[in-house]
Amino acid sequence: MGFIDGQTDCSILNDICGWEMRVVRALALTIIVLALCSTGLAETPVIRVLAVDGPVNPVTADYLRKNLHEAARTGERLVLIEMDTPGGLDTAMREIVKELFASPVPVAVFVTPAGARAASAGAVIGLAADILAMSPGTNIGAAHPVSLGETPDKVMQEKVLNDAEAYVEGVARKRGRNVEVARAMVRASSSLSAEKALEARVVDLIVADRGELLKKLDGRVMHRDGQDITLRLAGVRAESHGMNARQRVLNAVSNPNVAYVLMMLGFLGLFFELSNPGVILPGVIGGISLILAFFAFQTLPVNYAGVLLILFALILFIAEIKIVSHGMLAVGGVVSMVFGSLLLFESPEPYLRLSWSVIVTTVLAVTVFFLVAVTKAVQAHRRRPVTGMEGLVGECGTADSDLAPEGKVFVRGEYWDAVSSERIEKGAKVVVVAVEGMRLGVRKLL
């Protein structure tokens, strides 16, 4: 019996050992498979896809710069910038061009989708890329420099134009593109469709979408920094990298309409806080709004005469509350605000100007608010006092003694010395007509 038990114990131990070995083998196989998968994933070629959709500003430059540096650090095969822009700031554009020239990773700019454009600063950025592709139905060009604000004279305008022309010529020559056409984009504000740009050797490819572009770029030889580089994009994995939260917020406030509304909120918030110290919330909102608005003003053609006119309008509205001018100060405030709004951003470019709908809505909202405030203030001034000594005027009471002309009256639960211009008998009803120190002037209630 003991032998049988011992044999049974050994059998059980063998089963346990066999089960443990199977678990170990399964775990080992899983680890090997995961390692192979991760190795294969790591070896998959990667291209970084960026999007420039809107005006070129310092936020755009920061977004592209950081991604180009990250692509160089991780050794990615290509950086693809998908672009649709009306243009933007010259300083931001030049910063981006320098980053494109310095990038060890090849950069392709793809003007897409159909109906998109690479205008003004966007055209120069496209010319600076290693590869410039366009979708059918897109256009590029119109890179004539536009001054933000008033240009002093024609001499200065010519100097700016010559500088921009020479700059674009150098960019086009470095990338082997048609120099004469690039110069015409600046000098004559010429703009080309995708097909004409390809014929003029301004762009390299016309493709319908990203997939077709990557197929045509695979195996393409580029001459870069004195050497030939062959793009190997077979089986590439495209990773899109949009703006981070901070960049999205800063890019949003760089819109002139948003900056204008933020400035107005800032002024109104500070007005509330100064009018009612200790409320805190309006002051906090106003301060944050003004800081964001002034950040946006760095990227916009701000005319500070417009800012002063808007500030003057708010002062006139506040004065209307304090000084009743029968609406003249309020009218002056409306006129000042309208002219200030129109002068705030001076630019021939539509994307750098305020929308009429935003101006009208904002001016009406601020005007209605201050008119309501003025009305309430006037009503408060005209309302009869209900507390303090002045609040006794008009109150009714009873004569506690004969008034001939002086005596005692009982008003609002208290006994007062009183005087009257007529004789009043004790017990008669009286009404307070004046307060002289601690003595009431009364008359007989009819």
C-alpha cells in the first residue's frame, strides 16, 4: 500500500513538473515573439507628417522647429509638411526657412488638399523644401512683401522689395528651382497653378494624395549638401504630429478677431474690478485676457492709435455713468470705439483684418452694457433715499404735542423735535418735509 502511495506521489510530482515546464516554455515563446515584434516595429521606417493650416506666425515657426529637431534626433526618413496657408509674417517665415536648410532630415512640402494654396510666406517655405509637391487644383505664389502698418516712403518700400526678391532668389537657387519665376512671385506677385508650376520647374511633383506622393518619392535621388541621397520609403509608417495644447492655444489667440475680443474682455474685466474692488474674478479674467491679447499683438499689424481710441471709448462710457450728459458721452464712446476697431489692425491681407461681424457685435454688446449701466445709475441717483436722515423726508407720523410752531412728533417709531409753519394740534397726522440736524420740518397731512 505504501509503495502504491509513493508511486502516486511521484506521478503527481511529475505532472506538476511537466505543467511548470509547459508554462515556462509558453512564457519564453511569448517573450521571443514580443521581442521580434518590437524589433520589427523599431526597424519600420518612419516619416513625420506635420500640418500648416492657416497663417504663418511665431507659433507655426516654433511648431516646425521642434518637430524638425525631434525628427533629426530619432533618425526619421522624411519630414512631410502638408500646407494650406495664405501667408504670414516675414520673420516667422525666415526662421522656418533656416530650419529647413539646417535639417539633416529631408523635408517635403505638400500643398494639399485640392483648393489649398501656398501663398506669400508659404510659397517661400515651399521653395526652401527639398521636395515641393502639389495636389491638382492648388496654387502657389504671390510672395510680394506687404508692410504691417504704414510704410514711410517709396524708397523704403523699394528696399523691402529688393531684399525679399534677393532672398527668394537665393532660396530658389539653392534648391535648383526656376529663379526667374521665383523672382516674379515677389516682384510681380505672380501666382501659378500646380500644372504651370510643374512646367516652370518650381515644383517637383503633382500628386493626388499622400499615398501617391510617398510611392513616387521612394527611390528618388536628391542632391543635398554636395552629396546624393536616395529616399527609401518602402513600407514607411506615417506618424502625424499636430500642435501640442500650448501651441494650439497660442495659435488660436493669434487670430485678429480673437485678439480683439480678448482685449475688450480685458478692459471690461479691469473696469469691473476697479469699480468693485474685492470681487477678484473680473480682475483675474481681465488680466489674463489682456496678457493673451498683447501676446497676439506681437504677431499682428497693430496700430496703437486704434488701441488708444478703444481705451478712450471705455473712459467716455465710464464718464457717462458718473456725469449725466444726456447721452453725448455715450455717443462719443460709440464713435471712438468704431473708429478704434477699424484702425486696430492695418493690413491689406484679409486674414490680418478684423471681421465686420465681430466689430459690430462687440461694439453693440459693449454699448448696450454701458447704456444699461448708465440707466441704472441715473435711476439710483433719482431714487428717494430710504435710509439715514434723508430717508425721513416724506415719512408720515403723529403730532405728540401741539406745534405752535415747535413741539414733538412721533415718526418711524421714534419721538422727534419738530417745527411747523402752521399750528398743528396734538394727535394730528403730519408729514416730514425737511430734516434740519436733529429736528424735523413737518406740515399737517391733509
